[in-house]
Amino acid sequence: MKYLLAVGACYLDTILDVDHYPFEDEKLRASNIVRRRGGNCPNTLEVLQQLVDALDQASLISLALYAVLPSNASSGCREIRSSFASSIDLTNCICREETNEPASSYIIRSHEEDSRTIINYNGLEEMTGEEFASVADKLGKAMGWCHFEGRIPDVTLSCMKHLRQHHPGVKVSVEVEKPGREGLQDLATLADVVFYSKTWALENGYNSPIECLRAQAYVASDASLLLCTWAFKVEGAKVIECVSMSFLNWTGVELILSSTVGAGDTFIAGILFSLTSYVEDWDLNRKLEFANELAGRKVVQEGFDGLGNLMQTRL
């Protein structure tokens, strides 16, 4: 059994639905509130686990999270741990015993603007490269894939270099998501698979996903796949296979959106699942189609429940 280790932050999310964004000093009533565990990698693992269960692949791949959590005795840590399926390995997570508050996100969704605004709080001391190296060395040959959120580029870069130097057989993927975060392109140079966000692409002067991928193919020259999500409503996502420099395009359909929170994480889950479970059986076009459909099903519902069952006929 091989581990797929996801490395990133774990949050407790509070999501508020409002008719419009509040003006300064305005008191506004929310129409709905949802509290749940969030974070890019935890979301991706939640969907991945559903797909693994639907395909009955538990004997072939094991999912694990590497994140920084608050004190093991804190209510926040207990809430986070209880939110995961028992089959997702949390034993490698770091608990900062001096801190009781988990990393938290407050998400305001405006129906008028059809958009969201996110406010984050994280008082936890971040993971170090040395801490990651210790876990990577402990897993050793049992780790087949390592996916990075790409939160702290300098630390993530040291983690990726450790894998390349000491565990060259591990496949590495990374998210290039947040605009203005220096050093993300450096991460792409060490990855096998890179996920670019629309916001990052636009901030860096690219007006289309193809324009972004064509330019980044020369930056991430050692990667095998580069992907760019450009919304899951009509535009869909694009992928470039770096060996042949050939583009694949999947165009979405018009959807009635319920919640786009976690759509990108769901897309990543679909790609990672297809790459690890259908390495030979599915061509790249089918893998992209699967991941886009999975993300499309996510945006028409709240949360991630049941996505694996909805995709079972496609497996």
C-alpha cells in the first residue's frame, strides 16, 4: 500500500450567506451559517477518500494529512480530528501544545455579487522543513505521492528538495494559487504536476488558461502535467502535457451554482485520483473530463457529501 500525503493548512470554516456585502459599520443579518472543517488539502482528502471507497481501492492507496493543529487536548483539535473519516491517517500531524485556537476562516458569500470574501486567522507556528523531512524519512518507500498546498514557498521548496534528493521515486504535485505570494514559480520547477489557479494566472498577466500554461511550460520544464482551472461553470479547465506540448480542453456547462467553496480542491482530488488509480487505463482526456465533472457536481451542492457516490458510474 502506498501513501498519498497531502501537506497543507487545516482550518475551521465559518460560512455566512448574505444578500450583499456589508458596508462599513453596517449591521447585516445572514440568511444561513455553516461551520465545518476546511483547508485545501483536507478538502481534497475528503473527496479523495470518497472516490477510493467508491472504487474499493483502499488496499492500494492510503491517504494521509500532514498539517499543523492546535493542542491535542483543545476542543478545536478534537473537532478537526472527528471531522475526518477514520481511514484518513492523521498520525503525522503536528500539534502545537502551546496554542488552543485552530486556524480559522470566516467566509462571507454574497448572493448579489455571486462571490465570496475570506478572512483568515492562523496563530499556529508553521511547519518547518526539518519537521517535514522527519516525516518523509519515516514514511520512506511507503510514500508514493506527495501533494503540497504551496502555502509558504520557501519552506515548501525545502520540503520538495528533500524529496527529490532523498526520495526520488515519490511523485510531487503542488498548487500555485495565491496571487502575490513570492516564490510559487520556484515550486513548479520541482513538481511533476502543477495546478494553477485563475486568480494567480490573471495576477501574473495571463488572459487565458492556455496563455498561462504555454508560458509556464518553460518554467516547470521537468513537470509532466500542468493544469489551470478557469471556473467550473462554462470555461472549464485546461491541461498541457509537457512531453508532447499538447493541450487538452474541457469546456464546462451552464450550472446553477450553490457553493463554489472547495471546487478547486475537488478538481485536484479528481486529478490525483485518476493519476493514482487509473495510470494506464484512462487517457489524459478522460482524466480531465472526470475531474471537471466532479468539480461541476461540487458547485451545485453545499459541501462535499456524496460526491463519490455521484461519480460511481464513471469509475
